[in-house]
Amino acid sequence: MPRPAVLLPALALAAALLSACAARPSGPQAAASTAPGDPFEATNRKILDFNFGVDNAIYRPAAAFYRRTVGPWTRARARNVLLNLNEPVVAANALLQARPVEAGTSLMRFAVNSTLGLGGMFDLEPIGGPPRQTIDFGQTLRAWGLPDGPYLMLPFAGPSTPRELAGTVGDGLLNPLTWALPFGANAGRSVALGLDERERNIEALDDIRGNSLDPYARLRSLWRQNRDAQLGRATDETPDVLDDPGAAGNGR
């Protein structure tokens, strides 16, 4: 069994996805048949109601306070540091997928940004540094032929599938920092990642909650679209969690 610190990276995803749905729809909408790939929809909706309450009480106020008190330049520097700490995981997953060139790119990126980029505060890709890649253990499991499984709404951790949940735990196991740093440092890193994601998605989540006939279904669709986009272009830039790849004017 992995020690608790291994599970902490899951919290980074949580803050970006916890609150994306309003209360369960009633009437005919509630009686609609379960969508394909979502056999646990009734339970998932209840869990999302719980997540929505947690977000109202904790996550959104914290994200709004973070935005008010920390300027965009400082937030960008903190985000770069957190992303840089994930480069060893990217390299490890590239090796597990038999992609040595991509693994070397991530290791070089980690070395360059950790030194010339002052501990990762500055991403040197715009001036010729190694590019950022998105390669995680969920993608590795897919490359090994593991099926996605049913859509799940996890308490505190938001949308997922069995394969993606296993991928999150696997990324924790692969990250040497998870084992090298004490529990408190890993917890702080996970909280910081979650706070950053939640702050970046304040408006997107508010729009889903306030302007969707069925926020649960919209969130499910957006999450699947974005995860499919990541799986289909594993070395490209990761889309924001709640950006719709098919939406007009959303070219990246």
C-alpha cells in the first residue's frame, strides 16, 4: 500500500473540479436514462452535490482570496515552480511508454528551468528552452491497453475513471519528490496546485453552475473532451481543465 503522501497529488485535481455542478436536476431531467459510460450517474450526482457544498464553503473563497492578495506575476512564478517539480514524472512516463527522446526532453527541461530558470520560477521555453510535455501515468496505462472504465465522480477529487484514478496514484509513486520530501511538504505542494487550478477556473466554473441547464452533464462532457484531447496529443500543451476544445474562439 502506498504511503499517504502518494495520494496527495489527487488533491491538485480536486480544487479545479470540485464545484462544477449545481444541485441535481429534478423532474423529467432527473428521470432521464443513464448516459453511456456513466452507469453510476445517480450516485455521481449526489457526490457532486457534496463537492459543490465543500467548494462553496472552502475552495472558491480561498481561490478568490488568493487572486485578490497575490498578483498575477507572482502566481505565474509559483505555478511554474509547481509544474517544474512534475517534470521527473513526465520523464518516467515517457520511458514507460518507450519514448526515450521525450524522456530526455523532460529531464533537460527540468535541469534548465531548475538552474537558469531560478528553481523553475521562469520557464525558458519561449526563448528556446525545452518544451513542456504532457505525459502522465493515465496515458501510460492507456498505452498499455488498459480500458478507461466508467465515469466516476470522486469525493473531493472530482471527475475521474478507474484508469485515471490509478494513473493519479501511479504518478505519485513515480515522482521521486514524493518520497524525498516530508509529508508536510508534499501536502503543501498539493494544496498549492489545487489552489492555483481553482483560481484559474473561477469564471469557468461559475459559468457552468450558473448558465447550464444540467451542469453535471456539461462538466462530464467537458472533462471527457479535454481528457480525450490530452490522450490524443500527449506531447502538446495541456488544455485548461474546463476549456472546451470544440468551442468557437478557443484555439490554443
